[in-house]
Amino acid sequence: MNHIVCLAYVPDTETKIKIGADGKSIDESDVKWIVSPYDEYALEEAIKTKETKGGTVTVVTFGPAKADVGLRECLARGANEAVRIAADGLAQVDSLGVAKLLAAAIKPMPFDVLWLGNKGVGTDAQTLVPMLAEFLDLPHVNLVTKLEWKDGAVTCWREIEGAKEVVETPLPALIAAQKGLNEPRYASLKGIMAAKKKTIAVKTPADLGVDVAAVSGDKAAVRWTKLELPPARQAVKLIPADDPAKAAEELLRLLRDEAKVL
Amino acid sequence: MSNILVFVEQREGKVRKAALESLTLGRALAARTGGTVAAVVAGSGISGLAGELAAYGAAKVFVADAPELALYSCEGYTAALDAAASAFSPSIVLVPGSMMGKDVAPRFAARRGVGVLSDVMTLEVENGRLVGTRPVYSGKARATVSADPAAALQIATPRPNVFPASKADAPAAGEAVPLALAGLKIRAKVTKIEAAETGEIDVAEADKIVSGGRGIKGPENWPMLKALCHELGAALGASRAAVDAGWISHSHQVGQTGKVVSPSLYIACGISGAIQHMAGMGSSKVIVAINKDPEAPMFKVATYGIVGDMFQIVPAMTEAAKKMKA
């Protein structure tokens, strides 16, 4: 079974966000970058499956040159090949544009399973997975926390509000990982050394036949016109806790009479 | 005139609250644009839902009623939305930002070659285009996003629990229009649904959340928080620390790598307030912090705070809530 894993190189989840000078994107100067945590679950599952069933794992990203660091991490963990669609110098591309670029890169590659995280942390739009599945005419299962392989098919447990849906799909298919699917491994020293020698295939949008000007900046289907920090909250009202019973009663009274949420 | 089509999520024949919120929002937008509102619903044995949707302002209700649509499939439900959009020619499509809606809307959008204003917390029509605001970087920042004004179709998924749901002053016509889905291709199929613990409210759609973190000390202490949840009608949430310690399943996790929530009341018990947790609950209307450590960052975002031992305060709150109801 052959696997393709699409991943995003994103600001570390612990990073403090600062607004950039243009007022519509983040200031990237002090940002530490990581492979999006959900994509790590996707990668881990692909590598695990390759180890038991054979085949290869190819990682694909759309990002600037610094994303090569993330791709090498994936190679060190056990991916066989890496492809980067160069985003250097491009204006913001929205999910629809990214889906078009990824679809164009993936179309000529043979695979049984296409893996993604259920969202990139950052834009948090959660729109890429179904869009990419549509462009590649694939069935997809989103938010997968568990799966069982069958002959030419897979059964997935998908997280929904207060329940799990059990979904069966034939292969090839797109599967999007949710936290809980597995525990991603660390790279071994041997893996890190081997990854250093590998070549990352870099393709430009033009190589893929995608007119990136038509899907980015003020031509994107969805544009960010402003980015701001969330509004500051009022100072906390502290309730003395000398007597827990009294404190609890006072808190509930405030929630009912002042905040009006009970 | 700009007509508005709303995708209605139903499960087991019941319309989900998030869908009624989207219908109410659709009605408000239509009042400004001068268009009419239609709804589309997919399922099996669901034609009886038209009346309820009319009460919320749907002049037309497109119904895709077929045995193979009884359980959700992205391909099947997207086909229903696509067929209704072809019949109604809306300029705006609203799809509730639930797990189902966030699965259907992008597939439909890609089919039509347009984008999705995802997870919006405000939504307006400005000069003929949809403009919304949405939390990004898990709520650490807020982006104003707008659709391409030249797009034939503009799509948004409003975040559940943010927009109110209310009936129209007078019910709309609610004319039921059956949809025949020719050549339906469903590859990924739901075969069954495994429910979580009975009576549990999911944090993603809860109006009130009581959350526990490292301070809960171990899984044996969840019943204490669950008792408070029960009295307040709240969902049980957890911090990443509690989930990563293996004390509770990830479906309860609130934060950047969990769920991003906006309830009217969020009670954080023994949660210090790591940046990644705050990102997930910072937009809650009222926040209560209960923590032994007066320096806990949670007090910086809290509306109300009690510096004290949660093992004393939480049971006292449960008792106080019982008294208040009595």
C-alpha cells in the first residue's frame, strides 16, 4: 500500500501571536515553526501501516523553503520521499487555492491512501480535506480516531458531537486524522542521518500548471482583510474563599443575577 | 435580490440546534438583501420536518428523502445540497459549522469552485459580499474574512452556539420540494453510530462547560465535576494536561489541539491557563476560574474567580446549585 501524507508547517501551538505590519497577517519574526500536530498523527498512521503492509510514504507540503525542515523531520521518522510546492514570495493562498495546488501535485502520483490532519493549526478553517477529496474525486473520512484495514477498504471511527460514526470506504480514499488515533514517534538518530542525505523535490505552482495569481492575494476565494488580537477582557472579580459554602453561593448568585448565565 | 439557502442538519429525524441558528441568521441576512430563504434537508423519512423549518422562516424546503440517506455521508448530503442549489439558485449558502456542516460545505464549495467563510462568529453582507469575523490561531487572533464579490455563490459556516435561534414572527410558506438525486454515488458510508455515555453533552455544542485540568489529580475525581455539570446542565471539558495524562478521552479536550468553544459560561477548575488552553475557550462569554494558585493565568481572563481548593469549592457549588433550583 502506498501512502501520501499532506502536511502543513505552522506556528508552534505555544507561540504567542503578534499582528504583522500589514494588519492582516501574523508577525513571523519570533515564531517557532512545527509540523501541524494533526498532520503528525496522519504521518504516524501512514508509517505504521507501511511497516506492517509494505509500500511507501511520500510527504507533500505547500510552503516556503523553511518548511524543508519539517519535511526532513518526516523523512527522519520514516517517510520515503518528500515533495514541496514552493510558496516562496506568494501572497496568501486560501484553502481552495491550496487544495488546487495539492490536487495538481498528487494527481500523477499513484497511492492507496491520502492522509491529512483534520485541520492545520493556524487558519483553523477545516476546509482543505473535503475540498481536496472533491478535486481528486476521492471518498473521504474526516476526524478519524481509529481504523481497521480490510481488503481494498477501510473502516474508520469518526468523531462527531457526542458520538462516533463508523464509516466504511473503499480505497483509494482520503483519511483525515484526529487526535487519539495514535502516539507519533520520535525520529531515530539513524533516521535523522539518513534524512539529511535525501533530496526534497521542489515544484513551483507553474510546474503544476496552476495559475497561482488567480487563487492568491486579492484574487483568493476567501480573503483576510484584517487580523487583530481578541478584545481584552475585564478584570476578574475575586470572591473570598474563607468559607467555601458561602463563596459557592455568592458565585452562583453572581452568575444568575449579574452575569445572567444561569 | 439575493436568495439564501440553508443546509439543515438532522440526526434521527431531529433538526439540530445549529441548523436553526443558521436559518435564523439566514432570515436576518435576507431581510437586508431582500431575498427569500430556503432550506435543504437530507435523510430518510424526514418530510415531516418542513413545518418546523417554515416556523424558522424557510419559504421552501428542499427534501432529499431516500433510504440510502438515512445515515450521513458527505457524498450523499453534498449531492442534496448541490441539487437544491441548482434548483433555487441562491447567492448565499449557509451551512451550520458543526462536524457535519464543516464536512459538507467545503466539498460543495470545491464542486462550485468557490471558497468557504469557515467558523464565522459574525456575518454581514457588505456591498454584495459576505464579510465575517472568525477566530484564527485557535482564538489567539481574530481575522476579518470576506468572500470574492465576483463569485456566483458565497458560502459560510456559522459557528454553533454563537448566533441565536428564534422563530419568525409569522411562519413562512415552507413549501416542501422533493429532490430526486440521480446517479447518487456514495463511497464512504456510515454503517452505524456509537453514542458516547448516555446523557453527555458534547463540549462543542454546549452552552455551559465545567472543565478540569491537572488540578483534578486523577480520573477518580471526575464524578465531583460531573455532579456539578449535572446540576448546571453543563458539558464536561478537560485541559490537554488531563487528556495527555490519560485521565479522560480527547473528545472532552478544550484548547488548540482540542475543541475551540464559545459557551455562555465556562468554569475552569484547577486549570492554570496555558496559552494553548486559553486559545480554545477565550471567547466564552463568562469565565470562572477556580484555582489554588492566585498567580494562575486563568485569573487574567476570568470574569469571576475563587482562589481556593477546588475539592472544597466544587462540591459546595453543586450544593448551592441544588439549593438555587429548589
